[in-house]
Amino acid sequence: MRPRIPETELAKAVVAYLREYQWEVYQEVVVGGPRADIVGVRGNLLWVVEVKAALSLRLLDQAAGWIGRSHYVSIAVPFDSHPMHRSFAGRFLKQLGIGTLYVRGGSHPAYDPLHAREDEKPAFLRRVDSSHILRSLNEAQKSSVAGIAGGGYWTPFRGTCGELRRFVREHPGCKVKQAIDSIHHHYATPASAVGSLYKLISDGKIEGLVIDGDGRLSTKEES
């Protein structure tokens, strides 16, 4: 029996396929609570692709959740899990207009690399509210890798921490309020940002940052 292909490798094949057709690709996009494995953007169009190592009801449910929020919705699975081999899955996907990409190959990196191809094209959904997805896109997601276990994806909080670390590297010895007043952050108010981040840094919960007794920030390599 062939070993299961890791989701990270499946995602790479799907990303390559989308980029081949001039889609700008974002990965691990958190939209409120749900997380889209891959979001393709081309002009004003959005394409959400959910990638899994096996076909399951959970995958179908995740894909169906993007109906009405993206112009195209697809699933991507290994060829061995091709949904046309599962009559219920095939009918379900076709009824909702969800497309299917399957990933094949992988027997040899040079002669038979993994590659994605469309089996069923997704329906074009004209009436969608894509504003929530668009607001959730961030440049950092272009370098994320879909399918990594443990939540290694971009979130608004991680974005704030990244901005904070960058500012502290450029302004060692600054105070939390000075940094918050100078960066983009996800908190509702500057006051809530200062209070929350001060405690998190003091407790050692934000990697790479330390705070001294005078409330001044520095990176760990500088301290």
C-alpha cells in the first residue's frame, strides 16, 4: 500500500498549479474562526482550495463552508482518494459546484514529481461576499505552508508580534506604548494593546522579546 502523501506536499503541488495559471496564492488564511488552506487571488476573483490527505466528510464540510464567500471553491486530494470513486462525494460536490483537483505522481522527484490537475472545475459563484476573506489576506501568508501541523499559520496576533519585533530591533530600548503607537496591530484600542502585550512580554510569552525593570524593550540577542 502506498504511503500517505503529507498535506504539505499536496499543498505545494496545488500552489504550483494555481501559480501556473497566474493566481496569486495565500496559504493558511484565518477568516474569523475558519481557516482556508489555500486562497488564490486573480484580479477581483477568489478561489478557495481545501487540501487533505484523504477524502472525508470533514473535508466536504470545510469546502461547503466557503460557498457564498469565494467565487470558486475546490478540494484537493491524492488521486487515490479521487471523489468520483465515492458516488456520494461526487454527487455532493457537483450539486454545490465544488471543484476537484487531484494530486498524482511522487514516485521520483525528477521523473515523476507530484503535480495537481483539475478533474472537475468549480462552478463560478457570482453572488458572493468575499470581503471577510479579502480583509484576512496578508503578505506573510504568501510564504506560509498549508498543511503544517501545530498551527504554524499567520494570524492577526502573530502579525502584531512580528511588527512589534521589527520595531524593537530598529528602536532598541523603546517602551511598549511607543512601539504600539508606531505599528499596525490587531487590538481594538492602543490601551488594550499596551496592557496585553506588556504582560505577555513580561511573562515570556512573545518569542524574541524581553522587557527590563524600566519597561524598556529589547530583542533577546541584544539583552
